[in-house]
Amino acid sequence: MTQTPMIRLALDEATAKRVADMLDDAFPFGEVSVSAFETGPNAWNVEVYGSPELSSAELARAMREALGPESAGLRVEEGAIDEADWVAKSLAGLNPVPAGRFVVHGSHDRDKIPDGVIGIEIEAALAFGTGHHGTTRGCLLAIDELLTERRFERVLDLGSGTGVLAIAIGLAQKSPVLATDIDEVSARIAGENAEANGAGDYVESIHATGFDHPAFAERGPFDLIVANILAGPLVELAPDVKRNLAAGGRVVLSGLMNHEAERVAAAYAAQGLEVVASRQLEGWSTLILAAAKET
């Protein structure tokens, strides 16, 4: 079974945010995944996940090289996670999560979903995004708000993970959504999740890095782009997002911690996109953007 190498650092809040930002900037888009989250009062973890080709020792060495003097004295926990571990972790203590008209739930709560809402059943497997994360819920709430205002005919879920956002939009509008992910396994799982949720006719899930796939030219430009990834890739992808956004389109961004929102917003402002709404949940920010002339 394929394993994903990981390293974990236990730090105070200020150091965790600084280290996460440094690592996010140091590694090329798609090479590693970096996250920082609170575990207790002024206690934070920074977790770094690498490609299966790397060992955890190699990942730790690359981390120390990227941090330079900042790595001195850091205690690094090394390990690896396989697909079975992701399943167990994703299901442990999973309760239904409401987000506007949507409710994300596991199969064990299938019979508890009330009428009048759109239930999305997700067993996370190897992909991320079960709805418990503040980023996923923030995106679902933003999508819920936007869909009350208008219909979006050409939709892109960039970095789709489990496909929960693409499934939500597809089921709510009964319309096509292109879902893409840089991880081939995640892209496959997103497609399977769409089928399992009755959204298989609406969601097309493909494996793609950034905007490097013929499907973007075939399906775009998009009048709604949602991207729940990380701050570094969001900044790097800003020009491509703008180029693939239709006139009058909207962008939903998340996967960024509250202290990263200003940097991400600035990158998109440089492309003529301005924040028209924002939400903070569990230390994470979700931004809705539109062309500056429309705000």
C-alpha cells in the first residue's frame, strides 16, 4: 500500500505560523503539503506531507535545509501514513456538519440527515476535506451564499480533494462542474464520491497540476472558480485563475490561515480581483473575490 511520508513539529503559535509560511514559500507548488493548526492553548502543530517517492528522513532533511538557522533546536517527529490510516482518522468522531443548505456526513449518519437539505456523504480515504475543517465549511457557506444570488454555468473546483465542493455545486444546480487535483488518487476518489452521491452526471474529476490540462481550455472560461488549497499555491496560481475567469465571474479561495489572508488577497488584487466578502472559521479564512470594476 502506498504511504505518504510526513513530519510533525510541535511549536508555539508564532513560531508555527512563521515556520509554515517559510516552508510554504520554500517548496515548489505540488511538491509538499504544509499545514499548521492549533492543538491547545498556544500549542500548535506544523505538519508536512511529501510525495510517496520520499522517505520521512529525506522530507525532514529538506525541511531543515529550507528553514536554515530557523531549524536549530526543532524536534521533528517523522512517520508515514497509508490509506487505511486516513480512513480511520477521517471517520473517528465524525458527526454531520451543516453549512447552509449542505450537510456533510459519513455513511453511519446517512439516516440522520433531515429533509430539505443537500446531504453529501464523504468517506475521506486518502483525500482531504471532510467538512469538519474550517476551510471546507467556509467554502460551502460561501457557495451557499453565491448560489442564492445567481446560477453559475461553468464551474471549476481547483484542488478538489474529496470533491465535496464540486459535489455540492453539482447537486445544488444540477449543472456541470470540473473538479481537478494534483494528486491522482484524490482525483479518482473525488470521481467515486461524486458517483456515490448521485452527482456523477454533473462532476468530471481529472488529474491535473495547476491549469496544465486541455480540459481548462475546453470547459472555460469559468464563471465560478473555487480553490480550497494552501496559501502558497493560491498566490502562485493568481495569474492563471484570473486568465481562466469569465467576465463577471466569482472566485472562492480558502485553505489559508487568518494571518495569510492579506497576502493572498494582495496577490489577487494585483490581478484586478478584489475581496467582496470574507469569513473566518476555526483560524482559517475564506475569501470571495470579483473583478475590481464590479465591486
